[in-house]
Amino acid sequence: MSIAKLAMIVALAPLFGSAVQAQPIEAPPGFPTEAPAAPPLAPSELPTPFSQKLDNGMEVVVVTSDEIPWVSVSWYLLAGAKFDEAGKAGTASETASMLHQGTEDHDDETLAEMLDSHAINLNGSAGHETSVVSAGCLVDHIELAVNTMAEVIRRPIFPEREFRRQISQDLNGLHMAESDGKYWAGREFDKRIYGRHYRANPTEGTTDSLPNITRDDLAAFHKQHYLPNNSILVFSGDIKPEQAMELASKFFGDWSKCEVAVLDVPPPPKLRETRIYLVDRPGSTQSHIRVGQAGYKRTDADYFVGEVFNQVFGGGFNSRLNSTVRIEEGLSYGAGGSFHAGKELGHMMASTFTKNETTADTVKAVLDVIQSMQTDPPTKEELSDSKSYLTGKFALSLETPRQVASKVFNLKFYGLPNNYYETYFKKINSYSSAEVSKFARKRIDAAHLAIIVVGDAAQVKASLEEIAPVTVVKPDHAIPVE
């Protein structure tokens, strides 16, 4: 097409557009005047798990689904970073991540080649309360997968060369994280909420703690905590209970049980007043903000209504927190918040970020939303959207065998009944706006909140002092507890 013809088309396009717009198309007879309404989402069901213990105390759980020829195997250890020694945060995490770096029978290269050639994925990680080793494969390779999993769990050697390389890589990652104010906001928040409780220590360790960890520390942690009677093995996918039990017995059955370590957990500190802790980062052009307090355990009766509260408060784009801070006030690109419940303890946290000039305004906006949850019950639309989202979200969390395994483990870990999720949906959909508001009044103590701001103190301190007393602190690698 010539340039002249193209120019003519462009010039005439508005005229043609006007002509078309002037002639609306009539709807055919019987065409509906309103969009059809979707039926309410029905809750997905978790398959009933099979459960049986080996003689050594290791529980084996099986959830069978033959939709795809794939099996996920997850070994959950009921010990994690909460057992890290003082000054050596990261020990549990390094132990889990090093398991496949060499065993008594194979070095790391041989293990990697064997897994890759059979399309078996295998990895380990640790949280505060648990550690997990997971493997996934096609059904044809399930025996090799379980055999290899048992090998790395039971007989790792933590070779010195690979250990030093792993520590070096993780230190580099932490040094990069420390350049972000968001990292320090999380560190300071955990310190103020949890004090000497194990949740105050990062599971991945710090740039101060990782250099203190030795290869022998990993071996000692493994020897003390990696026990059959302190673990749960979950099979999920295209596998029958009989086959799963046979594999578990074959590769884990001769593992001797030992005494399980216990931990004396100190309570979190009580906040004396609402106070702002300002982590000074001179030259920063924006502030990272966290607001919160201690919460409740996963087994608390308020957990159910708390889920609805979370969604209304800060669980999505249309939540009150994001709608106020981002959409209405234009103070940030995003804000979220919720109660997080754990085995021992949880917390409530709202989080966002903003530029220096609007730091105080953003803190005020977050506090206003928190107060509104106590005084202004959720609207009919807020409540309906939250319940529908929570119902649909559960279905998405069951898409893979590994996700199903995680759900089943939660039942065991928290001591919940097999029909828990059916009960969960019924309770979630039973709460009224008044009950959600009552939960907020009961659980949120606005007079005892920890407000963390990471930013340039010279730029934001004066305006923050109009909200609450301000304590200026420096980014502290060790972060001593009170």
C-alpha cells in the first residue's frame, strides 16, 4: 500500500467511525436486558486421606487421585528454625537445603544427574516450626523418588566444600536484601512483636549469624531432630495406600526412633503503648510501613471469622486498606494486611510503602482503616465478595498433588479433623457483618500497636511525632531483643 493511500485511510477513518456510531444495532427478539448472574461458588472438597503409622512412629498419609499420572511425596519434619541456637539463626534452613548436596552413597553431581535423567524434582526447606523435603515424579519413577528422598533425609554428609559454597551464596543474597528498606521493616516488626520468641529470628538467618554456622552444626541439628517419630510422610496423586505403605516401609521402616526434643517458648512482649519505631536510612526517598500486634494460634476459635476479616480488611485489591491507601488517597501503589495464625503464635500486620512527603499521611490512613474495621461493619457487598473469594481460593489451592499434600499435612500438624474444610466453609459463610466487626473490636487493641517506619528520619520524624511517640533506631544486623 502506498503512503498516499495510507494517509487517505487515516484521514477518512473518523468519518467512517462517526457513520457507524450513528447507526446502533438492534438486539434480536428475546435478548436479555441484564447479564446472567453466576451461581454461588460451591466449596471444593478435600479427598479423605488414608493414615497409618510405621512401627518407628513415622506417620504415613495418602491422598489418592488418578487424574494425572503424577505423584507428590512430602516428608514433613516437626522441627524447624525455632531450634536454631542463639547467634546461629539459619541452621535449620541450611540443613534442609544441603540435604541433596551429598550422601553416604552419592555425591551431589551423581544425585543431580540421577534425578534429572528421571525428571524427579527434589528440594528441602525449613520454616520456623517445620522442615519439609518434597519430591515429585511420574508414577513410573515413584520407587526411585522415594528411595532417593529417604537417602538424602537419613544419610546426608554435608560436604565442607558444598557447605561453604551454600553459605557464600546465601550471604550474598542477604547482603542484597539488606539494601532494601522492606527487609528492615520486616526485621524490626518481628523484633517488636515477638521479642525473645523464636518468631523474631529470620528462618534464613542474617549476615551476622550465617558466618557463625559450621558444617558440624548442620550435622548436629540433623542428628538431633531428623527422626522418624518426629515426622509425617504424605503421598498425594496417582498412588494407592497399599503401594505407598510398601514404599514407606521399604525405605523408612528400619529407621530407629529416638527421643524428640522439646522447646521452652517464652511469651511475646506486651506492648506498653502505641509507638512508632523509625529505622533511620539516610538518603532514602521512600518509607516502608508496618503496623501490627500479636495475634492468636491457628486452633483458636476466632480463626474462622478472622479469615473473613482478613479479606475485607486487606486481602485483595478491593480491600478497605488498598482501596483507601492506593485508590482513594493515592498514597501508595499497594497496601495489604491480615491476621496470620501459627502453631504457637500469630500476629496482625498491615503493610505498605510511600514517598517521604506522604509518610505520616499514609500511617494515618492505615490507622483509620484499622479503626473503621471496629466501628463500620462490612457492607453487604464486602461480605459477599469476601466469602465468595475464600471459597474460590480454596479450589485453586488444590490444583496440584503437592498442594493437596500441604493441605493434608495442615490437618495433621494442627490437630484438625478430616472434615475440617467442610466445617471451614460452613463457618466462613455463616458470619454476619456484625460478627466481623465484633471480632475486630475484640482482637485489635489500637492503644497497643507497633508502628514500624523505615526511611530517612530527618525527612519524616517530625510529622510522625504528631501521630505517636517516635523511637529512632538504626538498622541493626544483630537486632537485640528487649
